[in-house]
Amino acid sequence: NWSQACSQVIQLPVHKGPINHTDPGWTNGSGYASLLRKEFQLGWNESAKPPACIQCEGSNGRCSHSRTGDFIGCLCPDGRVQSDNCDSTRRRHSKDRTKIYTIAGSSGILMLCLLLFAFWLGYKKYRSKGKSKETARIESFLQKNGTVHPKRYTYAQVKRMTRSFAEKLGQGGFGAVYRGGLSDGRQIAVKMLKDYKTDGEDFINEVASISRTSHVNVVTLLGFCLEGSKRALIYDYMPNGSLERYAFKDGSEGGNILGWEKLFDIAVGIARGLEYLHRGCNTRIVHFDIKPHNILLDQNFCPKISDFGLAKLCLNKESVISIGGARGTIGYIAPEVYSKQFGAVSSKSDVYSYGMMVLEMVGARDKNISPNTESSSQYFPQWIYEHLDEYCISASEIDGEITEVVRKMIVVGLWCIQLSSTDRPTMTRVVEMLEGSTTGLELPPKVLLS
């Protein structure tokens, strides 16, 4: 069957009118009818196609012809009629889409940038407004206390003192501390306060608190800087750093361990400093952040209470202090500071922190306490309460004077950390217990926070 052998079916235009069978071409033997009755091969000459039609079909279009057979256009799949091919339509559409996407993307990015810029301007204005109020508040405070606060320095002077903050001594809760020097050669420590408190409370607390003090066991504020958002507090330089550096490292690991006598002298010095803050100056000061990190040691290891950023000033007649939320360092915070069920906040809150610090000094000093001992898994104050005598003898290595020193520190520490603030001694009483004999020094009731 010849028709099945064809690989392509070609549709040809034919006349739609009826065939005239009376036409001689159909009736005689040599006419159309005799030709059609025989098998014949139909050839299709592709080269006869106009080049424009070939290009049209190559672009997935179909050729359109006139009645005379001339190519007149390319019919594209999207319904458009092109002069030669359909690729120009796709390219133009692709270009149009790309242009639309580019414009839309650029507009979106521009809009986002404008929104971010507007947000930044608003935030800057808000910050500037807050800073101006904060600075005005601090300036007002300084004017009211003009005869009290120390010398004021510019930020440029502070940079010169510290050689552009070349030597960093440490990082505290309220800022970084840098070493510097005054023009007379005096060594200083410059604390640059963090710029995150919106009301300048930390700066005012430090200046107001320390400016009112003059005690051998309290740091001396030599000056300050207030210039826009730049705030600095200038103190005497303490070459031996903080108490934490000496009392709370294992000597076997290269740490510095102080002897029992020196630790005892430091504990007594801190107690005297706190007693002065609570009773000795015109305006009573509660520190609220007594811990080893905030006890600095001079060249003779004389302790100095520092970092008054959380301190609270109050009149001497006041016994109860109002504070907005808990303040201090976890592990040293008195129970009443974070929960009213333990009583009212007062200077006894500092007593609790002091007691925890002294007990920590005792526990960290004893190299015989290892992670495998019973004390490591039990609350240390509770453990030492139950093993006081054996601990004192073990720690002092059968030295009677050292045994008395260790016992004083432990018993005083246990009294200071009583849950109820009314059961704790005042700092005046603490000094008396430390400086007195152990003969009449009794253990407190066994009511400890475990």
C-alpha cells in the first residue's frame, strides 16, 4: 500500500466544486481518470518554499499564503501574525518581561531603602531626644552637687590619659576599664560606661555615691567625663587587680593563692568599708553588688570597694529601701531583693552578699576540697555548718592562730547569710565579731538557703 509507505502526508488545496465527469479528460483513456487509476509517486519540493516560510516554520509558526500562493505572513502559536518568524515576538515579550521585572525589583529595593532610612532617622531622633533628656538630667544633678563632685575632664583629655585606650584592664557589668596616667605621673584606671542606660542612672550612682565617701576601704573617684554619649569615671589605679584574681584560683594551675592571714585582713577591711557606707557618711549608701570582682586591691593588698553602679542612696533615718526590680549578681543577691516574701530590702542585703563572699573565700582557699568530696555535691554553707570543727583544723594544719582565723570567717559568714534579714548582724557587729575573740562566738541557727 503506497499510502502507508509515505512518511509525510501533504495537504494540497483542491477545488471544492463537483467534478465534471462529462469532461473529456475524465472519459477518454488518456485523461485524468486513467492517471489516477494507476499508482504514482507524489514529490514535494521543499526548495520551492519561500525562505520566509521556511524561517516561519523554523520558529514554530505556520505559513500564510495568498490566493496566488505567495507567502504573506507567519501565524504564531500566541495568535499573533508576524512578517517572517515568531522568535521576534518571544524575544520582544522576553525583553518586555525582563524590563518589567527589573523596574519592579529596583522599585522594591528603593522603597525598602527609603523605609530603612526613614526608620533610622526616626530611631536617631528618638535616641537623640532620649540622650538630650538624659544628659540634661545628669547636668542638673552635677549643678546641684557642684561642690561635691570631683574634677571634670573632656573626652579628648581622657583619650590622652589612656593613650587612646591602649591598655585594657578588664570588662565589668557597666563598661570597660583602661589604664592611664595623669600629667603628674599618677597612675589611674578609667572606666568607660556602656551607652545603654537611658536615664544615666549608673553614672549618677557612681558620682553621687563615691563623691560622698572618704575611706581607706572605698575607691577614690579622682574625676569624670561627660561629653554627649561619652562617659568616663577616673579612679586610682589598683596594681593588684580584684580579689577574684587572687582568692578564687587553684594554685596548682598557676593561680595566686593568698594566705589565711591576708584573706582575713581583706575580709576585715571590706567589713569596715561597708560599715562606713552604711553608717559612717552623711548619706547612707547601700552597694547592692558586693562580690570579689568589685573588691580591688592596692599595692599592699588593702581592699577597696568599687563599682557603685547599682548603689542606692538613702537618708540615715530610712531602714527600708525601695528598689525597682532585683539588682546584683546571682549567687550574692539577698533573698529579699528578688522576693518580698523574705522581708524588706535594707542595708542587710549588703550583709548577705558579704557573707556569701567570705564563705566563698574560705571554700576557694582550701585546696583539700576536691570535686570528689562530699562538699562538692552539697550546698557549701550547709556542708561547712555540719563540718565546722574538722574543717577549721584541716584548713589551718594544726595551727591554733590560723584555726581561730578560719573559724571567725566561717561563723561570721554563716551569720550574714541567714534567710531573714532581721537575723543577720549589722556591719558594725560583723566588724566586732571579726576583731573580737572566738570564745563567745556562737554558731547561728541552722536556717540556710539550700
